[in-house]
Amino acid sequence: MVGHRWSRVSHEVKTFLTRNHVPYQWLEVDRDDEGRRLVELAGAGPDELPLVLVPDKEPLRAPSNLALAGALGLRTTAQQPLYDLCIVGGGPAGLAAAVYGASEGLRTVVVEKEAPGGQAGQSASIQNYLGFPKGLSGADLAHRATAQAERFGAEMLLARDVVGLEERGPVRAVRFAGSGDLEARAVVIASGVAYRRLEGPGLDELAGRGVYYGSSASEASQCEGDDVYVVGGANSAAQAALNFARHARKVVMVVRGGALEDTMSMYLVEHVTATDNIEVRLNSSVVAARGKGHLSSITVCTQGSPPEEVPTNWLFVYIGASPRTDWLGSSVARDGRGFVLTGQDLLLSSAAVPWPLARAPFALETSLPGVFAAGDVRQDSMKRVASAVGEGAMAIYLVHRYLATT
């Protein structure tokens, strides 16, 4: 792959390849003679980078994830006209649902926008997951779970963005961006959450060019010897800071709250405070970013102190949780923040979507019968890997109960 170091599209392509365990060689067009030679041979202009060269294929020019997945031979289209179960999202909840659904004989398909693992898949080290006393990386957990689901016969569709959900008589359909859809007798919504965007001058313009939302474990090596700023005070921010600290000169955690213990597991608090090159700035926030073509500095505001502009090329953000539910339309009730309402919460809520059946909704069932929600996307979920896995497994028990009534 040949591209620019600070290109947003190059970063997206590298992230897609890394998270899907596709090995690649990266050549920076501004620094590598071989990279420049390949670009000239392909006749690629600046707007056509990154250039991705796949054996026995035409060069890909600034490819979308879907085009890249197709060229790599990853599955992007459904193999059956109708499934028993469609799972939207391949994070811990979705993968658990796939393992239990497929192992219990349901014709199961998982539709994932990017790569299996969800936010947890980006974690460098999950140390409090049951059964792994030395911890494991999110990528390893996702890879194991995906292989397990596929061994039981679940299909995994990658790089497909779901943009709609429809009720079609006894079946439910999910619609894909561009064109195409997929029908199933039941659906599990496990589309998870995204990190909330920072607001302030320059932050949107520099997204993907030094300002990043989340990160894969392998990105830390790119920051060798640099100063890295991490925004957030929860477990994901701590895990990222510890990973970056292995390569960066200094890691600065910018935390809005007054104490790490308020939002972070104690074992991570201990690791962070014991790491010499991690600095924690409490009661602080990033309010602006500057740079020509890429990030060169940020402005940090700390309570009781004047704003401070500090030089850095790296800002990684791990704050908030914005549920990925815009695609659900009006048939699935959500709370004011967009999280999906399920079970008894539907009956207690004043949401505009009433429960339509005489029977009560099952525990994880949404306002659309036969459609369930599991994991971080659900209102009042625990936001932990183990609880997401448990909800994914529980959803299959409820899917069986629902299918028995149809």
C-alpha cells in the first residue's frame, strides 16, 4: 500500500487491513523511492492515493472498504435468500450471538461494517475477562470468536453498512448502503457505539490527520519517540495510554473528571499511575486543534488555569458512547440518546412506538417483535465485554422463544 502518512483515507485503509488480520507493506510516498516508483507506474494522481496493490488484481485507487474487501476475497454478499437469524454488528455481543445461534442450528449471518471485534477489538490488552489470567488483546479475542462462529457455520459479511430495517410480513429485512438487502426470521441488533466527536476549532478538519477516534493496538508503533495525547478517563482510554506508553516519549491523558477512580477499573488506575511516562491531567479538556495538512498542536483547558497550546502530532479520543442506531428508523423505540429500549423498559417508556402484541416483550426484544438488541447499543447496558457476551448468548435463547411463536 502506497500513500501519505497524514492521509485520512490511508489511515482508514490501514485500519481496515489491520483489524481484518490482512498483512500488508506500507510505503510512504513522500519518503520511499519504491513508493514513488509504484505510483508513477500506476499513473495515480494525488487524489487516487492510497494505492493498494493486490496480487493478480488491478491496482485499487483510494478504495472503499467494500471494494477492498472484494479484491481481498473477503465475503461481502449473502449466500442464502433467507436466514433464521441476522446479527447486525460483529462486536462481542454479535459474535457471541453468532456462536450460540449457529451452534444451535440457526442459519446465522453476521453483518459487520468494518471488522469483527467492535470497540473491544481495538484494545491492546483486556486483563479482566474471565478465563484469561494474563489477559488477551481485543484483536485476539475477536479472531478466536470469529473462527468459532464460522466453525459452527455462521456466515460473516464484512464491509457492509446497514442503513435500514424493514418488517416484511413474517420476516425482517436489513438494507445495505448502495443497494441490496438481506432477509431473516429474526434480527439481533448488536451495532454497538462509536466514540463521541470532540467539538472545537480545527478538530473536525484534522480528523484522520492526527486526530483519531479510537485506535488499533498496532498504531502505537507509529508514535515512536513522540508525545501522544489521549482524551478520556474510562477503561478504553487507559488501555490505549498503556499501549502507547511502550513507544511514545510521553503520553498525556486528558481527563474531564477529578479522579480516575470514578470512571476506570482499579487495576488500570494502578497500572496508569505506575507508568513513568504517562502524565494524567484531571479536570481538563481539549478545546481546539491546529495544523496545516496534519495536526501540529492542541489547546488544553484545565480548571483553574489559562488555556495552554501544546505541540503534538497525535491525539486519540476515547470519550462518550454514541449508539449506532440511526439506521433503525421509526419502528424501533430508543431513548433520548439513541439507545435501544428493550423488554419491560418498552412498557414503562413514553416512547412513541407502542408494543404491538398481546404478549409481553421478551427481555431483550425491541418494539419490533422478532428484533432483539444486545450489548452496548441497548439502554442501560453495562458496557463491558463479558456482559455483552452474556447478552449475545441470552438473545439466542429469546430468539428461539420468539420463533416458536411464529
